[in-house]
Amino acid sequence: MTVLSVEDLRISYRSRGEWREVVHNISFSIQRGEMLAFVGESGSGKTTTAQAIIGLLADNARRDAGRGNAANLLI
């Protein structure tokens, strides 16, 4: 059973009047009993991605999903 599904997640921040995409087309799904870890260098988007999934993005950010909702939590 899928407990979390993210499809084509893109995240942009507004800086100096322009939008800059910082997370590009992330897709994954987690099945019951599975774990997921975000691993990467500082500034690579790990925290931003997690915040988007749980709905805690900063006011100057936006999330977009190419197909359907960016995150569907099915607990």
C-alpha cells in the first residue's frame, strides 16, 4: 500500500522579483514499511523538499506538480 506519493515536484523561490526553480521534477512513492532518506550536499534541496511535502514552504516559495498533486499523504 502506498503511504506517500510525490510526482513531478518542482519548487521555486522568488528572489529579486524573479522566480528561480531550486527543486526539479522529483518523483517517488513510499510503500507501507519502507523508509526514504534524502541525501545530498548542503543547499541541494533536502529540507526544501521535505517542507513542500508537509506543506511548510516559506512565503516566498511555491510548489508545482506537473501531473496532479505534488504530495498525496495516504495514512
